[in-house]
Amino acid sequence: MKQCCKAYLTEQFGDEDVINEIYSEYAKSMQEKIPELEAALTAENWAVLDTLAHAVKGNALATGDNDSANAAIALRIAAKMSNKDEAHTHFEELKKFAAEI
């Protein structure tokens, strides 16, 4: 478990079982979203990319994973601007953070 998430979730919930359940769901969600984000980016489907990045941002913030949340925010901005180079950069950053979960 990422230390930032553990600290945040402990502060919010305190109960180890609840923390583990929330983090497990977050990890599963992130692993499911990465291929979906990649497909949307490859297809240059900016609306779908924005929607998916928005979901990732919310999940990341809810677990205290600010690095992933910031990457998702940057990805959303790139998607809104239809900027493939920036979107690719921020997707790779998000993918790196997801691998740490």
C-alpha cells in the first residue's frame, strides 16, 4: 500500500479492515482504467479520455493518492485541449503511479 494512501485512509477511517477494503477496490479500479485510458488515447477519443481521467481523479483523491490525482487532472486538461503529446505524457505518468499501487 502506498504510504500516502495508508496515512490518509488511516486518518479518515482508522479501521484496518476498512482501509484494506477501500485500497483493494482502488487498486482494482486503477488497473481496470489504465487499458481503457490507453484505448481512448490511441483512438484520440478525447471525450472518453476526459471521462475516464475524471473517474480516476476522484478515486485517487478519495484514497489520498495525490500524485495519481494530479496526473489525472493534467490528463483531463490535455484531453479537453485534444493535445495528444501532452495526453500521452500524462498517461505515462499515471501509468507509472498505477504500477506503484
